[in-house]
Amino acid sequence: MAADSATHQFPLPAILEYPSSTPPELIAQGAEGRLYKSTYLLPSIPCALKYRPPKPWRHPVLDARLTRHRILAEARNLAKCRRDGVLVPTVYAVDESAGWLMMEWVTGGPVRIAINEWLRRRRDAERAEGRAGDAIVEGTSEADADLVALLRRIGAAVGHMHKVGIVHGDLTTSNMMLRPWERGKEPANGHNVEGDELLEGEIVIIDFGLASQSTSEEDRAVDLYVLERAFASTHPRAEKLFTAVFESAYKEAFKQAPGVLKKLEDVRMRGRKRSMLG
């Protein structure tokens, strides 16, 4: 969605109203904020700017306090992840009073889109062979190797994030990006050599608006449960494979994983009870 200050239906944050060779582009709008694509310092350096506009239904003092707290918390969690080697966007600038956070623009596309496209291609291939095209992906065939490798990278990325004491709060395959490999650089969460180009790239976790610093097994287990349920609803044909491969890679990346996975069983049980009770 192309956008500039003249075509926006609502005011831009002041930082994006300064003259620029690259007009800001509204990428997404949610209940709490808006995400713009712009540039940082030079036209050749793209950036993402997350803006939390004032909420007219809140008391102004409370709204300003909440906005400052959430912007600063997100910036600190991103900075901690970067410092400890977790792949997340770099923080370029922050103005908590004005309600915005400027970050690195992560190249590539969402993991959600890549997995769904891979599953679509698999379905089409099965139908071309005269099959129904709705078979569950077991991960046992050579054709599944690229998806297995991707799921292992997801497990490693989440394990590394939990290892450094960050809980994301909204783990989904929409909040993970597949960034193209950097030539000559060792990937942080594994490398799939000469695999399906669609699923290649390193996992970069984004959108830390609900993240917190925690070493609680319960918090980590809930983080995994959110991801597990999101994956099941978004990619149901690969749900069984995801659980097996993810947990294995998560254990390898995070030595305290067994306790978290045991707690995850309790969280799942509570989730099933809630579903039964409505």
C-alpha cells in the first residue's frame, strides 16, 4: 500500500513528516499500532517504524505512560536479543514519548507464506499423480527434507531466544521472517545447503510488542503453546511433523528445554479443558 502524508487517512507520526526522498509506506495497522516502511539516514537503508498513536478512549496520562512503557520494553527486549546473538531486527532509534520505534527492515518474507506455498506445491504434485492432495506431511520422504530443515531452524531460533531469557508472547509463523543467507557468514540457526529455494534462509523473529524478560518454565511453555496452536491452525497438514521436529531442535538449542516441554504438557491439558468447557 503506497502512502505519503497526502494520502494517509490519519496523521503520520512526526518523524515521518520530515522531507524525505522515500515516502513512508503503511505496511500494517493493528489495534495498538501501525507499521511503516521508510528509510534510515540514507535512501539506501530501509527501515521499519512502529508507531503507537494516542488512544482517545484512554486517560491521556495513563495512555502516555503505557505507550512509553511498551515502546521501551520492546526496544530493550530487541536489544537484549541482538546482544546475545538471537536474530531479531536491529533497533536504530526510539522516541518513547512520541510513541515510535525505528528498526532494521528485514528482507525476505514471512515463514507462514513460504510454508503454505510449499504445501500448495506438494498438494498440486499429489493431485497430478491422481491422489487427493490432502495427505498429512510425515517428514519421512526425501521430498520433505527441506521442510524438516526449516522446522529445525525454527526450533533452534525459539530455543536460543528462551535461553537468553526472552519470552515472545505472540509466536506465530507470521512473526518469523526467512531472511536470505548472507554469503560468507555462518547462519545463526542452521543452514540448509542446496535445498528448496522457497524454504531457504535464516529465521529472524519479529514483532516483540508483547515480549517480556522471563526465565519461568510456565511462561516459556505458554510461548510454545501459542506457537503450536498457531501452527496447527495455519498449516494443519504439517502439524504432526512440526511438533516432533520442533521439540527436537528446541532441546538441542536450550539445555533447560526438558522442564519447559514437561510444563507444556500441563498447558496443553488446560487448553483442552477450556475447549471442552467452551
